[in-house]
Amino acid sequence: MIATSLLSKSLGQQAVLALLTEVSASPKPGLVDRFNRGAHRDMDFFTFMSSAAALSGYFEKCAKAGGSFHGVDLRVLFANLRPLGQEAEQAMFAATGGVNTHKGLIFSLGIMCAAAAYCCTAQATPSRLDEQVIGETIAQMTKGLCASELASLKKSTGLTVGERLYKEWGMTGIRGEVEAGFPTVRAYALPVYRELKSSQRYHVNDICVQTLLQLMSVNEDTNVVGRHDREMLTYVQQYAKQALEAGGILSDRGVAMIHQMNDDFVQRNVSPGGSADLLAVTIMLEYLCLAPPAI
């Protein structure tokens, strides 16, 4: 059996690296990056640095919870993560002065760390993980999540953004993505990320930006709809598709379009933050699929 503490440390470090890589990728239209703060007035690149540092221990705890879980019903493992997530949110807010930088990734990457650790320790001899195994494990952990937290929602006031969008549009957001085992990441983002990486021609920054554009072109981003409406989501998706058709970050014309997109998004107060979160998930998932986490 894998030494749970060493496995957890490795997974925790990689989760933080995924956070740092995502925010460092530049330029990202409407998002915080190394160049500017996008459509945000309450956070910048350094806010994300502080947040990532504050969350380092949390991801390790999630991995430990997954690595030490021996039950049959993986929904129990998910329930065990909830208090850890609540503690992590408090740590994030303390580090950022009350700014929500990583709430979505506390949820997504925390579950992924636990699922990966569970998959590794459930095998007498760790073998290569793949996105299907990890996705299926996450789906088992979160089975019934949308039904319990959204479909059965009774209150009409004091709704979170996610709850409001479900009531108005039937959008399940990150809950639906997680409960389905991250299908958007597996079907759209990972293939792009892997193709560019395998060519050995592109810098990790450009690989990440190009993958982000792919996500923006297909993702039902509740961050965009939450700030605006579904018409704006369609606008964002079409703009991203046009940038990709122009070559994206890999062509001069595409780069110019990305900068124009950023200026437009800042003016319109558009932040595709849901797609940015899925980029971090993509980075983490690719790491997990390369080989068993280092111990």
C-alpha cells in the first residue's frame, strides 16, 4: 500500500501548482493574470498568490481523507470533505481580506485530491491513473449532489449565485460538472492540452491559454451568466471560437484578438471564471494521468 502521508503531500503540492499555473497563464480575457486584474476590482495576481499559499494544507488533508477511506459508499468520503472545505474557505478569506479567489477550486480540486488518493491506495500496486477512472470515482462520490442541493431547493430568498441560476435557467454549474466526473474537461480541454504538450513546441503558458480558449468556447460558465445573462454567455463562447479560428495564442492575429477580447470583457465586466477553474482542473488531471503521484 502507498504511504498515505507521502501521497497526500505530493497531491497537495500539485493542487497548489495547478492554482499557481492557472493564474500565471497570460493573457486571459477578463481574468486575473500576470498582466492585469481583468474584470475584477477587488483582486489581483498577488491576491491569488496569498490564497494559494493559504490552501496548501487543505488539499493535503483532502488527499489524506481519500487515502484513508475504506468504506463502500464513496458519498461518505465526499461528506467527510465538507468540514475541510469550510475551514479552507475561512483560510482563503483570511488571507485575501474577504475576497473569493478560489472557492470553486476548493470544491473541485479538493474532491479531485481525495478521489486520486483513494484510487491509488485502493490498489495494492499503484498503476497509471486515467481521466475515466478519476472521473468515475468523483461521480460516485458526488452522486445525487444536484438533486439534493439544487432540485430540492425550497427557499426563494438568500440564494447563492449557483442556486439562483438553477432556478432561473436550470444551470447546474460546477455541481453538475463534478457530479458527471468533469465531462467538459475530459472531452474538450484535455485533448487540446495534451496535443499541444506532446508536440514539444509550445511553452506551458501558451498551452494553458489555448486550453482556456477551448473551455470558454464550450463551457456553460455560470460566472458569466451570474454577472449578466445567457446572451452574454453565447457572446463569450462565440468570441472564444473566433479567437481559436484565428490561431489563438499560437498566432499573431489570435494574440491580438485575445488582447481585444480582454479589453472588451473588462469594459463589459465579463469574467469567465468558471472556465478558469476548469483550466486548473485540467492541469491537475493531466498530472494525475501521467503516472502515479510521486511518493
